[in-house]
Amino acid sequence: MIQDQVLWHTLVDSIDTYPRLNGDTKTQVCIIGGGFTGLSSAIHLAEKGYDVVLLEANQIGAGGSGRNVGLVNPGTWAKPDDLNKYLGDEQGEILTTALGKAPSLVFGMIDRFNIDAQDSRTGNLHMAHNAEGEADVDNRYQQLTRRGVNVEVLSGAKCHEYCGTTSIQKALLDKRAGTVNPYAYVVGLAKAAYQLNVNIFENTAVQQLNRVGDAWDVVTSSGTVHADKVVIATNAYTEGEWTDILKTIYFVCYYQIASEPLVGDASDKILPYRNGSWDTRLALSSIRRDKDNRLLLGTVGLSENKESLYVAWANTMLKKYFPEYMDQIKWQYRWCGRFGFTTDHIMRIFEPAPGVVAATAFNGRGITTGTMLGKAFADYLHTDDRSVLPLPFKTIEESIISFRKMRATLYDTGIALYHAGQCLKIVV
């Protein structure tokens, strides 16, 4: 029996809890959202001496930060040269550099605050699933090495060794990258923030954000936070009608399934160096191991409403990549999350009013992008210098995605059909 439960939550023994806001309070900075972005902002602001209150609508890690794949990847889905086309050469290079340093920022936070994030730091693999994918891997390698990045193209026997499958003939190993248990990382950040005297309140959903003179009232059902400045860090788990940022993204579901712990030859051969990986398919598949040697598969476009397609897709991928272990691998957990998507695969940052900043649309790169932008927001609120930000602010109006709900539905339906085609061997 496969359990409908987030694996990551079962692998963390001790979880700190935080009270609900009760009454009114005053602070310098109020952060809305207790994920990677909000907690990184809180930590970096507290280290600069700011008084900080953080409000989380549910529990720390209940949303995307606790349901993530756990790949600590640099960059975006878009290649560096594409970022330059979208943003201009100068701004594109600034963003590429900032995101390239993001994995080391994540691992540095883990080390600095002694977080047991169950991390690996052996690099991640971008696996080419066909000839077109191999050309894409070569192109990415050329673009990254031109910028001095430590990447390597694996082919032949070495590729088979690293991936653990002979179905992949070429892969790009990015040595900056790695993996974490995302839930362990986010609850570890919360504990670090609390130890820096950040006031964290769980189960405290924001209902209104009101301008009061030069400051802000962040209104909840159980109290109000009076703040000089506000960071909105709710991304794809924004709730309520108090902000327009939801108009700038559409939701994409991400499904994951985890096996029972691997043993024997399967444990020795599948991703033996504990690299995280994802392939070049139209609807990508992520593949990784956890600390207990489970095999995890994930993909976009499968929601909890397509339960019958879950296991069929997973078994299809298993047969494609690891057919010799089909009888040995038994599925144990499955779960879904969602992330905010944009058509150009680039995140957005906003300053919708004086003293308010917001970030959204991490396009599946929440761990690194969120941690990096959280620090950048802290630097910006401290200095009021826009040059510390990795990309310029956008307005809500110019970032609105037309028919966003319809787009999400069509994407979900289209990718579900693609996966069904994979199961029926119509597409590869």
C-alpha cells in the first residue's frame, strides 16, 4: 500500500512549533510566508540587527518548501544566453552569476547554523534522454564553460556509471549543485531564525495589508502586526485576496513517488554518488535518492486528481531507466506540491508600494532562488540600493498572466496526456 504522505516529513525527528499571533505587535519588518525566501530574509535581516516578525499561514514547511524535490540547482530552466535575450546582456549576466552562487549560499547556511539537512554535495546531473537532449546538454556545457563554471559532460561508460542506467548516453554534471531534504532545511532555517530572535507565528494567515502613514498594518484574524516594511514571500501558496501577486503566475503541480529503501545491487548501482538528476524530456522526470537509500521519481503536471496515472507513469520510468530492478523496487510514499510558473521561466520581484517587496515564480528552483532572493531583499531593505538585487523590479500590471487559471488547467491536461502517451509508448 502506497502512503499518501510527504516522505520528507517522516525523515525529521524533532520539529519546533511556534504559537499563533495573539493580539497586536510592532516590528521593523514583517515577513509574510515561512518558506525558503521568508526565512532567508528573516535570518539576514536579524543578523543586521533588525526586529523581525514572520507570519506563516499554516506550519513551517507545509507548502512548497516542505514538498520540494530537494535539488539544490544553480540557474533557471532557461539557459544563460536565453536570460540575456530576455533581460539584456548586463542584467542577464548579473542574474546568472547570482544564481550560480546560490548553491554555495544554501550549503553555507546549512553549515553556519548546523542544520541537519541530509544534504549531498556531489553535483547534479542533467540527463539527455534522446539526440535532441544530447544537443541541449552540449549547448548548456558550452554556455556554462564560457562563463567559467565547473561542469563536465559525461558520456559512455562514465555516464552509465553516474546515472546507473544504460538508457542515458550523455549527461551534464554540474559540480556546484547537490541535494537536501527540503523540509529538514526549511525547519532548520526556522530554528536558526528563532535563535536570532525572530518572532515566528504559525497558523496566522494574513487577511489585509493596509498603509498607515509611512508604515503598514498586516492584519490577521488574531491580531495585527504594525511594521515599517513588509516582505511578501508566499509565492505559489499565497492565500486570500489581499495581494495581486497571484495574477503574475500560474500553478504547476509536481508529483513525487518514493520507494522503499533500496538494497543490494540496486542500492549500489542507481545514482551511486548520490547526485540529484533530471532529464531533458518535455515533461521532465527528476530522479534522486534520500538518506535511507530510497529512490524518488518526480514529474510536472500530475495532480492529486490523477491518482490512477501516478503509479503507471512511475513504473514506466522505472522500466525505461532501471528495468533490471523492476521486481525489487516497491513504492512506499507519494505526494504532490505546486510551484509558480511563468512563460519565460524567470522569477519576478516587485515593489508594489513603498516599503513592500515581494518575490514569486521560482519555476521549480525554490531552494536556491528563494534563499538567494531572501538575502537580496534583506540587503535591499537595509541599504535601499537596487544594485544589490539580482534583477530589476517589475510592476504587477506588466507581469499579469492572462487567463492564468485556464493556462494552468490546459498545462495540467496537456502534460497528463503526454504522460499517458509515455505509458502507452506513444511518446518517449
